[in-house]
Amino acid sequence: RANAVVPGPALRPADYDDATYQRVADDTLLGRWGTPEEMAEAVVFLAKADYITGEVITVDGGQRFGHRKHTHG
């Protein structure tokens, strides 16, 4: 079997200031960073699912869909 998990933001890089950290959170539909545990849950799910193969699960809080908050002007 071959499956993959594509993680979104879960660990704050050391060089991110508070504004950058918040901007990344605002760019997810759920409005927050994920946790390493949430990424691991997807891995465990795929590892236990004997009849799933060839799948990619993106765990990014909706970041791939674009900005949660829009500003104009």
C-alpha cells in the first residue's frame, strides 16, 4: 500500500514573529495552526485502514482553499 499525509502548519518556526504566525493562522479556514497530534491522527488512520491505498490526505485546516479573512483597500 502507498498513502501519504500532506501536513499543514503545525509547528511554529523559530524565525516567525507573532504577526507572521497569526497571518498563517488567518490563511486557514479553521483560523488556527494544527498540532503535531492532529497530523499523527491522519497517519494512524491510514496505517490502520487495510483497504485504503493510493490516497493523499491533506491535513491543513483548509489552508489550501485560501484566505479565511479578506481585507480590501
